[in-house]
Amino acid sequence: MYPDLDEVADGLLSILGLGANVSEASIPTGGSGMISMQHYDIPKSLDQLVVLLRGHGFEMQTNTWNEAGHQIHSIWVRRKVA
């Protein structure tokens, strides 16, 4: 399985040392038998990620393709050139 995009974005922000995240908090599910669930919204996560990165002097580019019925996202990040 591929990781969720919000988890990848959080990992990227951690690697860059920005101390921020775009994932939503896990919430208890009550009597469903599961411990918790975590909602994710790919467009929202990408929007938040680009804003955070721009605010710290980075540019971001994304690419998406379909592989074996799954959408695969790549995120390219670099420092802005003056």
C-alpha cells in the first residue's frame, strides 16, 4: 500500500524542519470496533502544504498519474531562487 498524501506531506515538513503538519487529527470511532479514524482530503492537504512551503521560502510542484488503479502523487520541493 502507498502512504496517504497527508502523511507524506507531514514527513516532508518534518524533514525540512518546519515543525508543521497538514494531516487531520485522528478521532475515536466509538463502538465501531476500530480504535480511531483519520479523515484526509488530498486537495486540502496540497493547498495547505503549498502555503506552508511558500511561507518558508520553498517552491512546490506536483505531478499525478494512475498506476494499477491508484492515483500516485509526486511532490517536488526546492528553495526559491532570488
